[in-house]
Amino acid sequence: MTARVSFITANQAPVSARHLFAGGDPGPLVSSWAQVPEMLDVTLPFVGMIMGASSVSVRHKELVILRTSALMQCRFCINAHTEVAVDVGLNELEIRALRGELAVGDVFAMPSEIALLRWIDAVATGRGAVADDIATAFAGHFQDHEVVEVTMLIGATLMLNRYASALQLPNSAESIDRLQQAGYETALTNQGAIA
Amino acid sequence: MNAVLDAMENGTISRRVWFYANYHCNLECSYCLTESSPRAPRRQLDHSLMKSLTRQAADLGFTEVGVTGGETFLDLALPATLAEMSESVPVIVLTNGTLFAGDRLERLAPMLGRQISMQISLDSANPDLNDMARGPENFAKVVESIPRLINAGHRVRIASTGQAPDEESQEALCTLHRSLGISDDDHVVRPIVRRGRGATFDGSVPAGPDELFPELTITADGAFWSPFAPTVSNDHVDTDLLVSRTVEPLSVPAQRLVALAQGRPVGSDVANNIR
């Protein structure tokens, strides 16, 4: 699968983006955003803040990102965040459930995480308002500032999912190799129904 | 907008804004920064945009506009556009000077009496050396064209590009331009820049952010660091000196250029004479 946009290389990196290429290939998101340096300048800090360390735990963030990416069938993001999920300590069953290969209800048992997953599913795939029972359950386990962060993270992930899928961004060969050695399918685009 | 004006006043950025009107050319010079030729993609800048940005430039405090290419006068509508632009600030337009005979000369009439000067390329007093880089009969066309333009009332400058000439060659060139009616003040000499087709020239000078004075330059592909920045390599516009894709309002790329330029030692480009 060939990417539908060209990537800026280190020797063509705009002045304002050179530092991002100094340590080697910054990956297809940054290398494509660098086509528009003024957009890169604001998008990268935004994505970094939304996806990086904050008051929402890393585990919950990966639940959001991997689950949303699977719902949106974003191959690039599923692969990238399967790796992240492994690195931050999610177990294989949890990862496979988030990827849609298992029913999340069979794997996740904590009420807070069930509420979170239902919120993710509703926000990522729904239209219009989220059902009261889902919103009430979610709000019962998370404070307002966490509700804000999680919901923004779902939205940002949706944006990245569509961007990466539409432009057919590639995962690195090293990433694909690592996932395949761990037994994960890397070419998947279909994910199962919401549990 | 004070940051932009302050940056001009303290010499951080140039007071001149450049526009790349187009990239195609009737010539195919061996050292061309933009790989221009009759076959090159035109990448034309919309004239209404150039006029609007010139007005914005004046409002921001820029005091001069430069128009370059490609061969700018391949676009027959350019003289009228330059005339309108010059109502805001003085305009200098770069040209190879080979197209100004007959009707083409008459088409320049809208520029007369305006604050517009034309900068014509002439690299050597030796026709063979000049034409080796710029193409057959270029020398003859240019030395015919310059007096014709001056007699018609146009202000003309000459720019000579190449490796530093020896004293004898330099004197011959100056004797020639004086004989054509061009004063020493209106003759600029500049090196071949190591970009575009000039990238492989022995003796070309490097041209990165450390060497190039920041001069906001607008093209159909975005705003760049300097008129030496939006070069073309292997048919692709180089992005290493891209400031922004946004060109309007002009304040957006102007403010980004200031931010990028701040902290550069002022005048660090002078040694290379590539302002």
C-alpha cells in the first residue's frame, strides 16, 4: 500500500521543523505535517498534550486510542498503538479485545473501564447526543476534567484515524516486524462489533 | 504587527518582499536556481493576489517589492500589474531582457513614469562566456535591449551572476554596462548559489538560513525565507527554507519569518553578497 502523500525528508525539512528530524525519521505523521510548517507548529504540541502524560492514566489513554482506532479501522493507528499498549503494560487479552478480536465484555471487568469503553464506543461511532445511561455511568466513575480529556482524546484520535487511513500512512518495518513476531495481525482493517 | 516593523527597523528582516510571478522561462540557464525553462511548470502567482499582498506589505511597513521568476515578462499582463503594485511601494522586476522588441516593448508602457525599475541579467562582457551559461545569442539580445528600454524611459539595472571575476573581466563588464547607460550604482554582482541547477557548480556559495538574509518571498507554493529559497531540484520545489504555506494575510508569513529570523546575527550574509 503506497502512501497518498509525499513525506518531507530531513534535508528538505523547513527551518521551523528541523529539530524534529535531527534524531532521525520522525515518522509519517510529522513527516507529512511538515509539508505545512505553520500547521505542524500547532498540531504537534496539541497531539502531544492530548496523548501524552496528563491527569488521565496512560492505561486509560491507550484504552481510548486503541479502541477508537479499531472502531475506525485505522491500520496505521492500530498497529502503532498495539505497540504502545504492550509497552505500557496492557496484557494480550486486553489488547486483542480493544483491537476487536475478542469481546471487550469478556475481558474487561472493572466497572470504571466498562463505563469508559461504552463511552468511547458511543462517542466514536455515534451520531448526535450520547445516551443518558452511558453518560451517567461514565460520569459516575470520572471527574469532569477527566471527562473533558477523555472526550477530547477520542476526538483527536478520530481525527488522526481518518488522516492516517485516508493518506495510507505506513508503519515502520521495525514496527510491523515486532508486532508479527508477537503474533498480531498487522494488515487488518476490519474490527468486530462493539461488545 | 509591531514585531514585523520592529524586525525591519532593527535589521532582522529585509524591508523588501519578493514575489515569484512564475517559474517558466524562455531561457534555460546553466546555474538557474529554479530549473526554469520553456518546459518548466509555470507555478504562476495570481496577479490579484500580488496586488493585494503588495498593499498589505505597505501597511506592514515594507518599503519595496521585488518581482522575479522564471522570465517574468512572459506574462503579457504583468506591466499593468506592476504599475498598480507600484502605487503602494517601489517595485523592482527581474527579467532576462530578451523579450523587449516591437510590440513587447510597447506593452511596457503602463510601467512608464512609475516607481518601477527593471533588473536585467548580463553575466560577462565576453559574449561567448555570457552565452555559455545563458544560452545562444543572449548577449546580443541583452545589449540591444538595454539602450532600447532606457530610451523608452525605463529605469534599468544590471545583475551579473557568476564566480568572482578577475580584475580585467570585471573592468570589461563595467565598461560595457557604462556604455549601455547603466551607472555603477545600478550594477550588482552576485555569486552562483548552491541550489537548483547551481548546486553542482564549483565555486557556488552555500545558501541556508545562516547565509541568506531573511527577505519574505511569496510563491504559488507558499512563503519562503529569501528569494534564493524557493528553488527547484529535480522538478520539486525545495521546502528546506519554507516559512509557511499561508501567504495571505501577509502578516502570517511575515510574523513567522520574524520569529524564525530572530537570533540570527545581523548581516551574517554580507560576506557572500547574496542579499
